[in-house]
Amino acid sequence: MQNHAQLTAIAYHLPQATLTNDALAQELGEWSAQKIFDKTGIAERHIAAADETASDLAFHAAEKLFSEHAIERDGIDFLILCTQAPDHFLPSSACVLQQRLRLPTSCGALDINLGCSGYVYALAMAKGLIEAGIRKQVLILTADTYSKFINPRDRSVRTLFGDAAAASLVSGGATQQGLGPFVLGTDGSGAKNLIVPAGAMRLPRSAATAVESEDASGNWRSQDDLFMDGAEIVQFTLGAVPRTMQELLDAAGKTLDDIDHVIFHQANKFMLDALRRKIRIPEAKFVIEIDTVGNTVSSTIPIAIARARQSGRIRPGDTALLLGFGVGYSWGGTLAHL
């Protein structure tokens, strides 16, 4: 009997420290706490400690998954870690986590370097591994610590991003209602619009890359810091997301009426509201779960699913359209029976 990949469990972990809008308003000036919330839909975001890495957050998310859902770690036979903040250039942080999580040595493990679309890409990889008969249970860990890339005086990104990790289990099952189809895409011409320019092989960090400058909007950053061209990102998103969603529905032979929930990458409330209006998605179907976590990059979709499940909004058997988009440019969408 063929195995069909199913998303069977999700857990997430947030670092202890929080950064509230009140604290940001005091630090940055000009923008009040209410103005920050009105622009972003975010009231607070969690921030990793100085000595806390993305793999630390991923470890705690995985341990929560195992304990909360009674999952045997010996049954995990592949680990995918999606992060843009690895512990080292090498080795792969997934390999380190295999040992730290006490997964069997027969478990494959790898990192993928993707941001806001990374969760959907990881689901696609897991589906391929399972339905090709290569593996039976895939653990997907998404974890990012963008706060470590952000200049404290850059309100254009500091108000948005929070640190977090999520753990998802994809397993083989008999039912054909699982994951898919998938629509994936890339446009590297937009790479420069969401980037940390310095720090790797193309432009190693140096005294020159650490020099800060002020942009026209009063934000400060250096080449060592995260840069986002907000206007270009909005333009890309408003074009790519509606097109990808329609391609996905067409590939599945469905319409929006057949979908219980639409869960986009939780970029910010302004972006999500603009997308919902443009695509004409009913508010009752549209999930926004960002107010106390912020934009957690690769973890926004699984965190939104988990929080909507906890509130009772998502019920067993519901169908969700998942769509991630952002850094790369990269985008991906799928349907998931939850």
C-alpha cells in the first residue's frame, strides 16, 4: 500500500525574552507603541538571548513535539532543519541536532537555507522522501534568529521580526488526503532586496562592512546587518502570491470555496490585509497569528497552524492552503489536510 505524506503534529518554542512596542517606542522615538501596532499588527516579539542560537530554539521545539504528542524519537528517520542562522558554516546544524536530540544514526539530516518560503519547501521534500519509499517519518525543524542580524536603530525591520522555532512531523499514511499538490518558484533577481550583505564568502565581515550609515527614512545599518527594501518586497508579494495561489488551486482542481483556511507567511498585518483584499479571501477563512510573536520567518506558518489549533479554530480534517513567500525571492504553496 502506498504511503501518502501527512502533516501529523506541530509544536513550537519561543525564547523567554520579549521586546514590546512600548520598549521599542522608548528606544526608537518618533513611532508610538500604538503606531507600531497599527503598521505591523505586532504588539511584542520574542528575542533569543546573546548565547542562544537557532539550533537551541529548534532543539526545544523538537523536545516539545516529542513530549506533547507522545512521539518516539527512534522512529524519526530523516531530519530537515530550515534556518538562515546556522551555528557554523560547517558542519550542518541538522547533524549537530541529530546527536543532541538522540535521534538514531540511521536518520538522514540536512540543512536548507531558506526563509519565509522554507516551511513549504521542507514539506515538499518530506513528501518526496516518504512517497518515494525512502523514509517513513520526517522531522521538520524551522528556526531563525533574525534579531541577531538587525541593527538596533533600524525600525524598518526591528519592529517586524521575532525569533522562534517550530517542529513538525510528516508521516506516511494510507489516506490520500495529506499534502499536495505543490507550487514552488524562485526569482533570484530580487535577492538584493532582502539580504545580509556581509559575513560569508562573497563579502567577509571587516571594519569596512561594519561602518553604519543612515538611509533616507532615518534607519541606521551597516553591511553586516539585515537590509529589506520594503517597497520592492510589497510589489513582489502582491504579484507572486495571488498568482501562486491560483496556480495551486488549479493544480488541485479546487476553488477557494473548497478550502477551510488560508494561511500565508505571517509577514505583517499590513501585507496580509492587502493580500486578503486583493484575492478576496473571506476573513473567516484567513488566519492571522502574529500579534505576540512577530514575523518568525520560516516558522510563521507552523506557528499559525499550532495557535489556530489551540484556539479551536482549526479542527481535525480541515483543509488549509499554505503559502510562503519572501527572501530569495522564493515562494511555495501547498494544500494540507490537518
